[in-house]
Amino acid sequence: MRPELVDSPDFGSETDALLKVLADIPVPDVDPYQALLLDREDLPDPAIAGRPDPRVSLEDLTIELPGRTLEARVYRYSMRPRPIVLWLHGGGFIGGHLRDIENAASGIAANGNVTVVSLNYRLAPENPCPAGLHDVYETLGWIREHLDGDGRIVVGGQSAGAALAAGACLLARDEGAPLPDRQILCYPTLDLHPDADWHEWYFPTDDVPTAAVPLRADTLAGLPPTLMLAAGRDSLRPDALAYASRLKQDGVPTRLVEYADTMHAFLNFPAALSAGRHAIELIGADLRSAFSAPRP
């Protein structure tokens, strides 16, 4: 499947500059788990992560699921019932927080004329696979029952969050639950990657459910229409391209967009990467088109 290519002379230079900034951040001399805990406490730098879109209202809420309570933040562009987008941060299944992606979540709400729910799902190694996957799947049901939307639901996210979104759609299909109306997958990790830092913590056993590695599903038929975003300088680019191709082959309406010469996680850094800003607007336009919403 040939992607739509989004390119700019600025993408490469902006990516190089940001990678240098990130490489210069000191690494604490502690064991890997303590380093992970410290990383989870870091607050995003607005100079690279941006700030919430001022056009939306923010509300924190708690989602009560069997045996646990999850934190979430709601971004509303309109007080009228609108489609609800469950949006999931990345972080390799072991890190990340909804505060890391406030610009993206709020920007999608504003540009898409939708309500966005950004979720803090459970993380490994404390809660390995499939804990986060079940959080996302059950939160979709919770949203249908408790939030005042217009009945249409989208699930999407970034990196590990995109993998959980894809997996939740597979679970819904296979268990006969209501499917989201659309899935938006930004540079997802969709297969086993044994060399990744997070692999052994997220997959501590060989008993891996298919929904946790969506590329290994026997068929993708019956899944929701899909918007897939890939990054040209991302080691996970093959996952995105392969999944988009399989979706299309299995009859799922699929749009594949690749951002040339930019990095994994570029949506986390919209203040530094124009590719991130463009992608937030593109996702918003895609949602407006899917739901025939007027431009904000």
C-alpha cells in the first residue's frame, strides 16, 4: 500500500535538532527500574511538548473499572454531544502519562470538533500484558455508558497507545462487543520486538494474546475504518506499513500517511517539530470528514 507522503524541508533539520537536545539530557546512574520510576516523574517541557490548546475546556475524571480506578482527562471543544475519541499515550507500555500529550489530545479535540478522553492505563512491569489492553477495552464500554457523547466513538493513540487501540478493536470484534467507529494509529508497535527495552517487562511470559500483537492476527476483516500515521525515520515504520496493507487487503477502509524524515513519537513534540503540528491538524481534519463536522 503506497502511503500519502507529507514532506517539508524543515522536518529533517527539526528532527536532528531535537534528537541532539534529547541526547544531551543526563542519564541517572541508577538501576533500570529506578531510572524508569524517575522518568515517569519527569514533567514535559513546554518548549518541545507544547501546551494545551486554549480553545478547549479540560476536566479530570476517574474511571471506575472492576478492581481498579484509572485517571483520565477530558478535552471538550463543544458542550454539545460530539463523537468521543479515546486517546492513548505512548511510552513502550512501561512509561508515559496523559500529561505528555496534552497538546496532541487537546489539539485533536479542537481541530476535529470532538471530545477527547486521554487515559492513564496501567503500565508494566507492575502490570504486564494484558493489563493495559484490558483497561482500554473496558474503558470503551465505560465511555458508552457514562459520557455524554453522540453515540460515535473513536479509539486511537501513539506508539504503545496505538498498539493498545488496535488490540482493543480486535478484542471487540472477536468478543462481539460494539466496535469503535474509527481507529487512528500513530506509529504503532504491532508485533513482538524482543530487542526493545520494554519487551521483557511487558511480555514476561511466552503466553502472548493475539490482540497484544495485532500483526499476528489471522485476519483483520471487520475492523473499523483506519487512519494510520507512519514516520520516515522510525524503526517501527514497517509495523505501520504492514498493518495498513493487511487492513486494506482484508477489506477495511484504510488511509496511510507517512511523515518523511521525522522521528518516532513526533506527536509528543509539536512545539519543536512542525510534523507534529501538521499531524494534529490532519487527524482533526480526518475526524471532521469522517463525521461531517464543520471546521472549528
